[in-house]
Amino acid sequence: MKPYHITFRKVAQRDMKAIFDYVLDQSANRATALRYTKRLRARCERIGGAPLGGVARPDLGPDLRIAVFEKSIVILYLVEGESVRITTSSLAARTTKPCCAAIAKTGIR
């Protein structure tokens, strides 16, 4: 099976930047923050190889799925035709309320 094309919503791009900033703040090391966010982005890209592999979460929205990165980041995404749209990513410890509130306010599509 050909991997699905991956796209990122603007909020997911902002999330990636916020995660970079958080890792930079916690590690005080730019190289560490870059490596971490590169691994996160690579994980998002790998979702395209098994798009239905994430846990379906119809309670959060239609067609929404969740993948986990290194036990610390939750990646929310939609499978649309033969593409995957990354809707958001967040530190697992901070995910449930902010993420669900954002979905409720703005929708995931």
C-alpha cells in the first residue's frame, strides 16, 4: 500500500513550535529541541504508512484518531480519502482538556 499524504493544520504547526519551545526551555539545549521535534515530525509522517493504526476516537469527533509519540505526545489526526491531516499534537500531560476544548470551539476539520 502506498503511504498516505500527510498535511498539517495550522494549529498543528503551532503546536509543533510550542513543543519545540517547551523542550528548549526544559533542556536549555537547542540541538535537543531540534532532534525531539524532528522525531515528532517523522512520527507524524509515519502515520501515512498505517493511517488506520491509530486509536479511533469518535467521542472527540467524527473520523478522529490518536497516535502516541514517545509516551509523551498525543497526535490527533483525520484520515481523509488517501491523505492524513494532522489536526493537533500536545504533551500528553496537558492534552485532554485543552485539546478537547479546542475541538469543541473550532471543530477539527
